[in-house]
Amino acid sequence: MEQVIFYGLALIAIVGALVTIFARNAMYSVLALVVTFFAMAGLYLQLNAEFVAVVHIIVYAGAIMVLFLFVVMMLNLNSVSSIVSNNTSVKWIAGLFGLAMAGILGYGTYVTTLPARGVNAAENGTVKVLGKMLFNEYLLPFELTSVLLIATMVGVIVLTKKEE
């Protein structure tokens, strides 16, 4: 039963990703990406990574996709997409970059091994393990990210503040 659910979610994710790439309308592309994100969250749930699945839904399917929808609606990309899609050199360059990315990802998948680091497979992806790793092994990058986010917030406030 687990394999049926896995293959179903994987098929939904692949079809959603293909519709995201090949949709002519930008709005359909964004909505297909939302479907792909939900399928990926389902795959995370199968890996017992409940926290990652919930954060994936909240951050990507919630916040990021709302931002994408606002950008698509504000820019009215339907008139711009026809200009880009008629240019064959852009298609060839995009295809070459896509093949190069697929090669890099394939090579990285082939040579990478993931050590267990003493974590029980049932606990992998839980909040407890994530918290231990975040505040032990990755404390410095975590703190630097928080400083970067605070600096970004201050920059946005300064840029949007109106002069009196």
C-alpha cells in the first residue's frame, strides 16, 4: 500500500512539474506548481518527516505561491510570454542549461551517500532531530541567516518609508 501511495504522489508531482514547465498560461503554471508542492509534502510525510512536510506547505504552497500569484497578476505575463516563446535561440539555450542541470544532479545523486549519524530511521525528520542538528551542527549558519533576515527587514522598511 505504501508503494501505491508513493507512486501516486510521485506521478502527481511529475505531472504537476511538467504542466508547470509547459503551460502556456502563467496562472495555470503557478497552480500546477502548487499541486506539485502538495505532492512533495505527501512524499515527505511518507518519509516520517512531518515537520518538513508542514513547513513545506506553509512556506512554499502558502507564502511563496501567493507571492508568485501576485507577481503574475500584476505583470500580466500573458503578453510577454508570447514574445519569449517565439525566440528559438532562447529555447535552445534553455534546453542546454536543462540538460546540464540534469547531468549535474544525476552525478551528485550518484556520488553522494547520506550517513545516518546515529539517528534512528523512525526519528529521521522529526522536530527533535531537526532541533538537535540545527542548534548543534548548524548553529553558525542558522544565526547568520537570522542576521541576514533582520538586515533585509530593516532594508525593506527603509526603502518603503515615505519622507515626511
